[in-house]
Amino acid sequence: MAEKNMLIMKHVTKTFNPGTVNEKCALKDVNLTLKEGDFATIVGSNGAGKSTLFNAITGTFFADKGLIMLDGEDITYQKEHVRSKVIGHLFQDPLKGTAPHMTIEENMALAYLRTTTSKNAYFSRIKSADKKKFREQLALLDMGLEDRMKQPVGLLSGGQRQALTLLMATMVTPKILLLDEHTAALDPATAEKVLDLTKRIVAERNITCLMVTHNMHQALELGNRTLMMDAGNIVLDIAGEERKQMTVDHLLEQFAVHAGKELDNDRILFSKVEEK
Amino acid sequence: MGSIITLSIVQSALELGFIYALVALALFISFSILNIADLSTDGCFTLGCAVCATVTLAGHPVLALLAAMAAGMCSGFVTAFLQTKMGIQSILAGIIVNTGLYTINIAVMGFASNVNLFNCKSIFTWAKESIGGTWYKLIVAAGIVVLAGIVISFFLNTRLGLSIRATGDNPDMVRASSINTGLMITIGLCVSNALTALSGGLLAQYQKSCDINLGTGMVTIALASLIIGESILGKGSMIKRVLGVMFGSCLYRFIVAVALRLNVPAECLKLVSALIVAIAIALPYLKKQSAFYQQKRKAKAKNQEYIEEIKAEIATKEGGKA
């Protein structure tokens, strides 16, 4: 197949606080290639480097060593605000993705700003055609937000804000969508709804996607690849038939084998108990 | 009341209120919207005043106001540059620029500590000739401020304005949505400092003089106006908030005028200002507190009834047992 590689990471290394007692090697020689339309889930213990991996891709910091390419373009040293034009990023904290004192409409207009390229668009106001488009997209969420467009986002619940953030992150189809446990802070019913929405949007538009989760079932069911991280490394990368055969217990065993220790993540263990 | 508040007091309070409203508008952008305490405001106000006075003295009153704005913009750019490119904290950047501006302001005035503009042409003398009457000063000041208010509230609803507002509201989100926060802070501070300097420039032409210490305490006064406006008119649409700022500024001048009228000595004026600011900032909190005490008092009476009911229940039970 002539599928193109959307994300290529080669020997990416990042050490925080080098030369001090707090020195922490957060990413150790990470190599990862995602094909266009790949949907990979990532599991790993606390501090394994999952969020650091995301931050390296979005450019919150620059990698010490290694190469990061997105859609054939070298973005290793590209500034954060430049590369975020084509990267969608959702955080665990629903408050991070929206501006609380601005209305739903204004927040969406900001996300929509990514589409405009000409300089004079900066002085344009929200047009009624834009408002209509925002309304249609909000209606898809089925949360009644389309009738609250003039309200500040701070009044919405966490789930509503996260759904809105997802809508904003994908308003312009991103080259890669990074989901950092984006449903973990929501109640089960809302989490389910946001997850369904995520699946639908990612599938409809064939978005390349990386998703951190602590739910081992989700890790195996969602998408087409499962990655496991430990101590700044990707220790397991399964796809296809091997992934289909994999069970949660087997995955935990695999972890013990690769990391040389038991998985020490409370939430994963909790989720395992809950589902048994 | 008539003896305390005369028409001429109202008039001059409104005139000054409108002129200083521009500084309050500037702080509205830097403090309320960008969430930056811009402490270069004092120096920037004097800078606008000095530049305007010098150019007015050379015989170009309109150009003088534009020059003041340009100078303010430069000052804002330096403050923003120190913050975004040199990694200096915003408050420190403001203080540094403020200190540096003192020398620059003296230099602008030809290394003198004040400049007099008597017998100079200004937009106020021009208005006196073309409009006449006693209200011409107010008309000019109000006209300029209303124009600035309209431009600002329009600007804050453009996409660039939205980006600036989001930068102050949630910088994490802004960076993740491809907006350059450094650039937004720079643009915001340039606009806000241009307004501060314009205010200083207008004051120079209004009172026909400029003094190096003119800007002292300006940031406190403007903050007071801003907070008075916000606590009275509340937060709402941009237009409403901008109107609130102007209203607050006029009200502040009005309070000062009344204080002066009540024979408060001029030397005490700074203390009066500080008191007004403290009261204005404390007011929303006190309002909340008094609402809470009212609620508590009402609830206490009701809860006493409940306590009586519970006691009665216990009494009947015990009576049953006995």
C-alpha cells in the first residue's frame, strides 16, 4: 500500500533539569512512525513519558536530540504556535482547551481563525454565515449548546467544555490529533458521549490520532494500534492480528516482561478491578 | 446639594473624567483583558504629555496628539519586548520602563522639568473659535473618548481582538490554537500605551502645561476608574464594559471634585485618591459579604423554627416513653 507516513519521530530524546539532582530523562531515544489514518492508543505507568511525548510533538519544548516530521515537514524546531495550526491537542483538564470568559461563539471563532491565511482576516468580525456554521456543528453534539452561543464558556460543565474543545480542535481537520486522557476527568456517561464523538469525528475524516488512556479495554478496542510506554521508551507496539488476540491480562504480562516490573499505575489497576 | 455641586464643577469633572477615561481604557486592555499589570502607565502618561507639549509648542496641535500616541506605542512595545523576548516578568518590565521613561521625559521637554503652553494653539483653542460657548472643552474631550471607545470595542470583537482577549483568558488554549501569544501581548500593550499617551497629550493641551511629576499615581487612579465602572455596570459585552470604564472615570473625578469643594486641602488629594481606590476595590467584596449576612440572618430565624420542631419531636417521643 502506498500509504504516507504522517508522523515520524526518530531518536527523540528529552532530559529535564540536566545536570541537577532533579535530572529526569523523560524521553529516551523514541522512534515512532504513524501512517495516515492510524489511530494509536498509548498506555503506560505514571511518569512513563506519555504527556512528554505529546508535548514534544506540539512543541511545548524542543527535543534535545532527534527528528520530528509531520506530513513530510521537519517540525523539530518549529515554534509551538506555528505547528499547532495543524495539530489538535486535548488535555485531561477540560478547562485547558477553552477561554472561560469568552462566549461559545467567540471561542469557536478563535478556532476557526486557523483556516484564514490572508492577513486582513485579522480585522474581520464573526460573520453571520460563520455563526450559522458554528450552530450546525454545535447541534451535532446534541447537548443544547447551539442555543447558548452567547453564553460564556465558563458556565458550561466539564463534559460540555471538553466536547466543545474537541469540536474546536477538529474544526479545521488537523494532521494529527493528540488526546491526552481527554475523558478521564468526566463522569462515565459524559465520558462515553465524548468518546463516541471522538470516534465518529476521527473515523469520518480519517484523522491520524494518538490517544493516552488508562483503560486497558479501551487501549485494545479503540483504533488500530496499541503502544505501551515505560521510562521514556515505547516498549511495546502491537497492531493487526497480534492486537486482536491480545487480552488485558496478557497486555499486563507483556508489560512486566518489557519493563522488568509490574505495572504501577493505580488507575489502570483500578480499571482492571472494576471491569472484572 | 446646590451649594456643593455647581454646574461648573460638574462640567470640569466631566472634562477631566473623559480625558482620564483614556488611561482607564488603556488599563482595561492591559489589566482586565490581557491580565498584565502594566506599571509603565505613570511614565507613559507623562511621555504622552511631554511629547504632545513639545510638538504643540512647535505649532502643530493635531500632529502633537498623533506623536504622543506614537511615542506611547513605542513605550508599550519596549515593555512588551522585555516581557516576551527577554524573559522579564511583566511587573518588572513595567517598572524598568517606567524608570527609564523619567529621563526620556525630561529629555523630551528639553531637559526641563516643565513646559508651558500659554498662548499656544491647541485643539481646545481651535474648538473655542469654531464651537464657542462654555462647553467646547467637554465636547472635544468627550468626542475623542467616544471615538476611542467605539474603535476599541469594535477592535476587541475582530478576530485579532478575540485572540488578544483569549491570550489573557487562557494562554494554554491560545498556544494550542496557533496564536502567537507574544505577538498578542505586544499588540495589546502597544494599543493600551497609545491610549495612555493620548490621554497625557490631551491633558497637556487642556491644562496648557506639562510637568515631569504629572503621571505619578496615574495607574492607581485609572485602576480605580476601571473598577468603579466594572462594579457598577458589571461585566457584559465589550461595549458595555467600555462604557462602564468611561462612566467610572467620570464618577471618580466627580468624587474628587466634591472632596475639593468640601475644602479638603490639595495636599491631601493623593490620600483621598488612595481611599477612593481602596473603597472602590473593596466594594464588590463588601456587597457579597452583606448579602451573605442577610442570608444568614434570614436563615437563622427559619432554622430556629426547625430546631423548635426537632425539640418538640423529641419531647413527644420522650413523653410517649414515659
